[in-house]
Amino acid sequence: MSNLAVNSNLLETLSVLILLSSFVLMASKRINSYIKTFRIQSFLIALAAGIMGLRSLISEGRWDFLVVCLLIMIFKVLYIPNMLSKTYKNVSYKVEKDFILNIPILVLLCCGLVVFSYFTLTGVDGLSQDVLNLQLVNAVSVIWIGLLFMISRKKAIGQIIGFLVIENGLYITAMYSTQEMPFIVDLGIFIDLLTFVLIMGVMTFRINEKFESIDTDQLNNLKG
């Protein structure tokens, strides 16, 4: 089996694992589990970027994907989860109990989103390769599941994680569809993401300090 085929199989497997991590996230109730699952998902994305980086370095002499892999490891696997963990220790709620829908229904909706993504992408011209279709379906499904997760959670940290999963989905969609991204675009994404998490981390702490809760429904108390 050629190296290209091996790389394709590894990328396909990683895309499946990334999608499964989104299902695990949706089925979780503990805020600490949200952070751990996001860390695992980001690590899988870093592995995918590393595989593409090695292939790009060997075939074209490009090193930008390897730098992206390193940035993902630093920010999404280490720094952002650690920062969210510190915020988690300062809030009163450790487990979410109130959801828009119950967990089994949300998981079933995730399955429906995967099916929806599949039938949507199969009609797009230029996506005839089965492996590429599978990778893109998984990547786009992560975006939809991240959006559903963010909507279904009422705690601020859960909504932050949902946004981060959406960003992960957008990144791997671009990565799998083009097999490359300009380094300056990657850097801009990381800067925007880091700024967002810093702001939301401070806001979450202030919400918990002021209202003794990170339930975003408590913001209704601000109405005059």
C-alpha cells in the first residue's frame, strides 16, 4: 500500500474519531467533561494537520502545516482547555441539568445532522471521491453538532465550548476540502479564537461572581 493511501486512511479514521468526539460531547453533562472532550478533539485535529504537514513537507518542502499543528497543540490542546479549567474551578455549577431537549433526543438529532450533511454534500460537483466525501461529511457534521450543542446548553462555559467546536469544524472542513490553508489565514484564526476565549472567560467569571450562576437565563434579571 502506498504512502498516499496510508495517509488517506489515517485522515479518514481521524475524521471519524473527530465526529465521534462531538457525539461524546453532546452526551456529556459535566462541564469538566466538556473541556476534556474538546481537548481530545483538538488533539485529533492536530494529528490530522501533522499528517498533512509531513506529506506536504516531503512532497513540496512546505512546513506551514507543521507550524499549524504546533499552534493547535499549544492553544487548543494546552492553553485554552487549561484556561477554561481555571474558570470552571471558580464557578458554582459543575453539572448541567437543564437542556432544551433531553440528551437521547439531542444525540438522535446529531445523527440526523450527519445524514443531512451527507445528502447535502453528495449533490455538490467535484466531490465524487468516497474518502473525500466521508471526510467532508464528518467535518461539516461537526459544525452542525457544535451549533446544536451551543444552543442546547444554558451554562456559559458550555456555550463557549460549542463555539470552539464550531470553529474546529470550520477549520477541518477547510483543511479536508482544500488539503491546505494559507499560513496567514491559520494565524488569523488562532488570534481571533484566543481573543474570544479570553473575553468569554472573563465574562463567565464576572457572571458567576455577580449572579452566583453561569446559567445564561439569569441574564433576564438585567431587564428593567
